Amino acid sequence: MKTSPLEGVRVLEMGQLIAGPFAAKMLAEFGAHVVKIEPPGSGDPLRKWRLIHQDTSVWWAAQSRNKESLTLNLRSTEGQDVARRLIKESDVLIENFRPGTLEGWGLGWDELREINPGLVMLRVSGYGQTGPYRDRPGFGVVGEAMGGLRHLSGETGRTPVRVGISIGDSLSALHGVIGVLLALRHRDQNGGQGQVVDVALYESVFNMMESLLPEYSVFGAVRQPSGSSLPGIAPSNAYPCRDGKYALIAGNGDSIFRRLMELIGRSDLGDDAALASNDGRVKQVERIDVAIGQWTAQRNLDDVLAALNEARIPAGKIYDVADIAADPHYKARDMIVDAQLPDGTPVQVPGIVPKLSETPGTIHHAAPTLGQHTDAILETLGVDQHTRDDWRSRNII
């Protein structure tokens, strides 16, 4: 058995819902030992989000796999003391509370770095730990709007729509993982000092906005929503087929465009010098889209995709989850994993990304029940049964 890349890294997760816990999930998949602190009685609110099976969300099975659950009331003196003892022996602390919350519990960075100088602290919040908005509550949807994504989503002249998932939270988690790995690398290479990784939801979204700001700063251009097309890059759109389905076609490479035009019987466009490069095609994108749409409208989606794949033109269909679950490529790449809920009910969960050739991520164990590991963890800290019983009676654990 090869060593997992993060084996030996100890992570304490104090976050809730999506951003912090998703980051911890990824670290756990690659070998980190993750202890998740949850409020006694209720646990992480994600346990009650979306579709529920036997009082727990099935989402939980994916979000919290490979973690241990410790119930702990961080508002209590005893709970804060336990947290400090765990932090002292941890490499990474993950939290996504509103800025100032941990400071109010005596668990701010200045206190924690004294306990553990090598600690890497990932802090995910709506607006970051500094700046005039730091104290505002911020969920993923707010970050998506402030980061520029919501304005670009949907059809021109209609109400901006949101992506159907909490993409701002997940993007922040990914940036958080990158930050943690960079900080651990720095610590191990440069004298053992930890640091804070400060991730803001809106900044994580803004980091994905490609040319949005440079175009505004140079041209004063405010990019607008464009529906199914990709503005400024042509052709790239969703084209209706005879059976009512849509083909997504990205014919925007210069040589790809020529092959596409030859395939659809429009070599006149493919040979047109004015359309040889993207900047020329953008000026005549409506003309190109009409030509492609006329071709797709005469064929069913499967026939369209078969012809496009044969011609080596990037294309695809719009997948719903039923398409995903049935797709052989997903299965061949282990992106659909069979697991079980606590009562034995089968459940499928997403596979692990990214895929490392020598030290791939793994699923060691299922998501924990609430407080499943509380006694075992506290025993390692020397908390005896009598004390644990007392703490349970006072809702500390």
C-alpha cells in the first residue's frame, strides 16, 4: 500500500454546511485525519438539507465521508478547552463562521498560534477577515452575485438566475484547499511556522471571471448575460435538434471551425478569410449560428453528436443526473461510487477528484453519525467517563 499524500496531517473542522466542510472532505480523501466538531443535539445543519432519509440528508453521505464526528459545545468553557487541546496537536484548523466568532470564544488566531505555532488556519467567510464588509453575513449566493457571476447568468433582459448549486461555496472550498496545501508546504520548507489562509466567497467567484475586469478597465465594456452562447468566442452555443434536444457545439478553434463548416456543408464559410480567426467570426456570429442551427435542426441529437465526434469537433449533450448515473464513461473513471447509508440502504456518491496516478484518493469509511467518535476522541485527551457523563448532562458534548 502506498502512503496517501496527506497521511499524518491532522485536521480539525469547525465549519458548517458547505465551504469549510467541503474543503475538509477533499483533504480527508487524500489521507488527512479529519475530526469534525458538531453542536450537540443538532449537529451540522447540512444533516437536514435537501432530501432526508431516516432523519439525515443523503447529501451527508458524500460531504462527510472519511471524517470523525465529535459533538462539542464551543460556547462552553469546557468545550473551548477541549478545542484548544485538539488544536495543539492539529496541523490544520478549518472554520467558516462569521469573522470574529472564534475570537469571541477565545479561539482567535493570536491565541491559537501561541498554542501551536505550526498551525495552518483556513478561514472561509463571505467577505474575508478584513475590509469594510467583513462583519456582514455572507452565504454562497451573495458571493456569487458580488463576484460577478449572477449578472452573467441567464438571458438578456430577464431576471438573472443562479446556478442550481451553491457554486460559490464550493469554489471557496477549492481555493481553501489550495491555500492549505501551499501553507503546509511553506511550513515544512521554511522553519515550521503556520499561517492564516483567508478565503472570501466573493473573491473565489471573482477569480473565475476571466477577462471581465480587463475588458472593463480598457474598453469600459460591461459584459452582459448571453444565454446559451459564450460571448466573444465563436461559434460556441446550444443548437436545437430535430428531436427537441440540444447539441452543445464548441467550434471555436480555427481548424475546428473549418472542419465543422465542411461537415455541415458550408465550406463557403470555412474558406472565408474573414472568418479564419476568432475575432472575425465574432463579428458574424449570428450568421454562423444560423448555419449550424439549420444543420442540427434536420437531425436527431444522437446523429448530430456521432457526426461531430467523427469529425473531431468538441460537442456534447446536456446531462441531467439520470444521464450521469447511466453514463459508461462516469463509471469507467470511478466517478460513481456505491456506498451505504447507516441502515444499509444503498446510495451512490460522487467519486474522488483529482485523480493521482501514484497516490489516489480513497474512501476509508462512511460519513459518521452525530457524535459517533466523541467518546473515543475524548478518551485520547484523558477525559474520563465520569466527566463525559457530566458534560452530556449539561449539553457540552
